[in-house]
Amino acid sequence: MSTQPKRVLVLGGTAYLSRTIARTAVERGHRVTVAARGTSGEPPEGVEFVKIDRSSPEGVEALRGREFDAVFDVARIPAHVGPVLDVLAEGAGYWSFISSISVYAKNDVVSDEVHEPTAPDSTDPSGKVYGVSKVACENLVRERLGDRALVTRPGLIVGPGDTSDRLGYWPLRFSEGGEILAPGAKDRPVQWIDVQDYANWLLDAADAKLTGTFDAIGDHVGMGAFLDGIAEALLEEGVIDELPRLTWVSQELLLEQKVAPWTGHESLGFWVVSPDYDGHGCRPAGPAVAAGLRLSSLQETVKRWWRANAASPMLRAGLSRVREGEVLAAWHGTEPDPELARYDRERAFRVPPATASPA
């Protein structure tokens, strides 16, 4: 979409999605300002950097009086939203707030009911209040910006720069070969959105002055089709020369073996408990697609991830080979292979101990 250059502000802009938005806006010829503490990473080249600290109203004064055609915000703490709105709302032509499907009160079915919001001055950063905090942030933005606001609710965002490695675990594990643990039922639904697709849509939406509230997610597929798509991408890239040898292990055994779902150390990315989270993996993609979201194929997403990470791979989440071997042995009723410890000592794709990342 060709447009005149805009004055764009990205609140954050130094890590993952917000950095991808800022970089893409620069590539489109916009005049981009990134406002952040500057402790989470480096902003992309070609932006103006403004140091702020959203933990206090005084920390955002550097933005007072500035005017922007479009503002993008990924905040998760309500107390960080109000002060920024106080200094920027009047001078912002358009406000794009990135929320989350975690705002929905039900995960087992698709429902539009959202959580009751936390207090608008809440400072709690914990993952336990992530969804309710996002609801409060959404409300603050709508109250101040009205018909100048777009609220998007992404599901799992995947692609280069993702530190949760919920996608990344799978292509790296496939590349190692051998018997591979596949979790739960093949038809359990999973969904994601490619980080570059999302950034492109947010910038397109700002150009078109799209407002309202949308889920930002692709169509769901079964876990079996998801793993098949990853294998297809790796075959096309020449990373593997045969289909991976998958062993499907029941959800009951995974829970018994205390395998962590979703994210974090010794977890299996994309696996969540069914049917408790089936609705979480079936949000409708249609409205966002009708509003301009263009979705890459899974194969395209995996190839981009591989090309960005293969040169210096480092998993921050996922199962170690030892732990995977223990679970597979329990499934087969055999003893774990003692040689698997060698893989973890010498593993090119090493999994360091880590704590769970926010959803």
C-alpha cells in the first residue's frame, strides 16, 4: 500500500513485535520515533529514539506536546497506559493498541465474553493477571481515543525474534532426527500469527484508519497438520531429507510426566490441555482477513524463522533430549536411553534453563 510518509510513534520498539513494527515502518518510508527505556534491546536503524520510563508519570514527559499520525502500543500494565495517554492522546491522529486473546474469559469454547478488568492504575506485572490487565488497557485506550483507536487481539505470535520458542522448538528438534515426541491428539486445534504479517497489517490498518476491535490470528489447524507443515518447509529448505519419525504420546501421560504445556523450560510449544483450551485455539480469523490481514502459509513462516535462526541457534524453551527420552520411555514401557545425555552436552541447539515467558 503506497502512502505519504507518516509520523509514527512505537511505544517499545526494541523487542520482537514492537521492533518489527518500527523496522517495517522505516522500510515503508515513515518517520519513526521509538520511545522506551532501552533495556530490552536496540531499536532498529533509522528511528529517532526517545528514552522514557512508563513506571511514573514524570517518566513520559519527554513525549509531551509531540504529535504523531499513528501511535502503536503493546503495553500490558494499565498504570503504564494512562500517563502516556495524558501526554499524547490529543496529538495522536490514530492509536493502535496491541492486546491479546487472553482477554477472553473462556478458553474451552469460542466466546466473546472478556474478563472483568483489573484496576486502571494496577502495576502488577505478573502473568497471572495478564488477561485482566489487557482488558483494562483496552478500556483506557477506547475511553480516550474513541473512534481514533484500533484494538487488536493476537493469539500466539511467531517468527524471528520470538524468545518463547514455542514455534522454534519444532523445526530445531526435527533437524536433529531420531524418534520425536508429538503431544496429545493429532486433531487438537492450534493457531498462530506470523509477526511480519501482523506488523504489515497494523501499518496497513493505520494507513486505512481502520478502527474497532479484531482478533489477530490465522485459521486453526490440527496439531498433526501443523507438524506436517513444519516438516514440509524443512524438506523444501533441504534441512531434513526425510519425514520426521513422530511418536504421538497421550495427553494423560504428558500430564502424568509433568511435561509443561505452552511455554517455558522443559515444555512443548503449542501443546495445551484439551478440551480446556480448545476454544483458545479456534478464534475466528475471518473478520481480520476481511479487514486486510494477509496471512503467510505455515511453510513460509517456518522458512523465515529457520533462515533467521539457523546460523546461531539457541532455544530458550522446549524439552531437553534427556527429558524427551524419559517421557518416550515411559510411553513405550522401556528404560531411557543413557546416550541422550550426550546430545544435551553437545547439542547444537541447546536448551538453557529458563523461566516461563508471558503468553
